[in-house]
Amino acid sequence: MKNESDQERADRNFVELLQGARVAVTGVQVLFAFLLTVPFSPGFSKLDLADRWLFYAALVSAAVASICYIAPTAQHRVLFRQGRKETLVRRSNNYGIVGALALAISMATATMLVIDYLFGPALAWTTAGILAALALWTWFGQAALNRSEKDQSSGGSSVSSSARSRE
């Protein structure tokens, strides 16, 4: 917004970050809750060591994603009225990126575990690789490409601080 103060911009950016996190948090929490129940199912004992490590990666990365997506709200409570909204916005953006990476890992490894159990390792590795590539491209690759295109169209310089502040 053109006529907003630094504080208004920080407030708007923080609200936008939280809205984006709300979309991901529900999926992460459902995945995490499901993964927490898996070891108590009868078929879990049939998993070999490699599949148990896949499960470990899926569970831990879902926990990391949950922590990252919840962190901005928790930190907002701790930093309430401390005048650190801009710091919180930058930090929350970083948590969102790490949370999305952790979610991609959890989704790929959980899917790999199930497909390996059902069909074997070849299809499991192929499917997990495709899913990981799709998540990385749609969540990060396209956006990074758009950023580099914008940088090139502005004469190779990075986005100015005034243009960045309007985001």
C-alpha cells in the first residue's frame, strides 16, 4: 500500500504471513496426528529397518513443520507490544520457508513409506522423487524464477528497499 506507515506495513505483512500459515498448519497437524498413530497399528511391526527410518524422517519432519508454523504466533505473544513487528515478520517468513521444506520432506517420506509397503522400493523411490520435485518446484522454484526475472528486468539490480517494503 502506498500511504501506509512502516508499522502498518509490518502489521499487514504479519497478518498475511499468518493467513498463509493457517492453510499449511491444518494439513501439517493432520499429517502429524496420523503419523503419531501409525506405530500402534498392527502392520507397523512388519516394517523393516529402512521403512522405520522412513517413518522416523516423516514423523520428525512433520514435527519440525508444526513447530515452524506455530512459532510466529507463539513469538507474537512473547513480543506483544515490544515494537518488534518488523523483526517478527522477517523471522516468520523464514519459519514459513523452513516449515514448507519440512512439510515437503514429511509428505514425500510418508508417501514413500506407504508405497514401499504396498508395492516395493522402486515405485516408492520414483513416486517420492516426483512428489518432492513437484513440491520444490511449485512452492519454491517458480517463485525463485519470478524473483530472478524481476531482478533482471530492473537492470540486474536487486529490488529496491521501497519496492520491497510494499510487499
